[in-house]
Amino acid sequence: MIKNSKINKFNNYKNNSKEFFDKMAHKKHGDSFRHYENVLKYLNDIRFEKLLDLGTGTGSLLEKLEHRIENKGTKFYGIDISSKMIEVARGKKLNAEFLNGDSENLPYENEMFDIITCINSFHHYPNPQLVAKEIARVLKLNGKLILGEIWLPPFFKSIVNKLLPYGKSGDFKIYSNSEIEDIFMKENIILEEKKYVCFTNYTYLFKKI
């Protein structure tokens, strides 16, 4: 009974995220743009063939990468729980394969990607360890994960996390730097660098070992 209750709770977060972002599909999301320059800087010196963007939304990151990355033959992939956002992403006619799906159960082969990006979506996932495990599964050995996430000072974080269950956008939890590092370390994905973006955001660079 307790297990079923937990599953229902997690499904509620997913449904809230899907409904919220379906409604937001045609609006701009400025917070994510703050991370994009850091993503580009991290990718400048990396040769890669396949990149997956988790929580891709309308594909705005992949759109920017397609115009800025000079790696010829690079294939981009994007996945998002919001079918409406995926419709918008596909309408951009990028060199990318977009799927409507769940990051807890990625429809990709093992060790398929050189790079995985996840910008401002990890705090929506009600099973963060399962998502980290899936990232580790589809990421190649020595592959890179670039994570952009909200950050708050401990006092504010504790208050916000208590309020999140009452929200309608599907936000599950705001993490500390050490919590994020621990989640991925359990899957042999280690933190190499983090960059402070602004008062409420960090961009993290991880490597699968």
C-alpha cells in the first residue's frame, strides 16, 4: 500500500510537469538560456558524434548548438515528457531526432551517447537516482554530462522544498551541490567542474568513469 502511494505521488509530479509544460510550449523560458554559454564553452574542445538533451523542451538548446557547433556529422537527440513541446521542437526542422518520453526509461541503446545535457529539468524528476542510472546506461565510458540546475542557499532551499508539493509545475526538489554530486557518483559519474551562472543557477560538468 505504501509502495502504491509512493508510485501515485511520483506520477502526480510527472503529470503536473507534463500538463504545465504542455501549456508553456509556445512561451519563452529565459532561465535555461543562462546555462547555454557554459554548455558551448564545455563543448568547444570536445569531439563528439551523438548528443542527447534530456528535458529538451522546445529544442532551444539544440537549436543553438546546431548553429554554433562545427562538428560535422554530429547527430542531436532530444527527449521530453511534454508532447506539445516536442511538437514545437520538431517544427524547427533541426538535424535532431525528438521523442516524447520519460527520462526514467530512456528508449536508447546502452552507451549510445558521447554527451548528455540536462538543463533546468533534473529538479522535476521524482526518481532522480533512477534518472542518473539511465544517464549512466546510455552514456559512453568517458562521456560527459552537462547539467544545469537551480541552486539556492540552504535556508531558502529548505523553505522552497517544503512548498514544492503544493505547486502545479511538477518541481520535485531543489538540490544542494553535494546532493547532486552524490547522486551521480553512485553511478560512477564524477564531477569535474562547476560554474556559477547567477544567484540561483550552477552548470556542472561530469564524466562517466
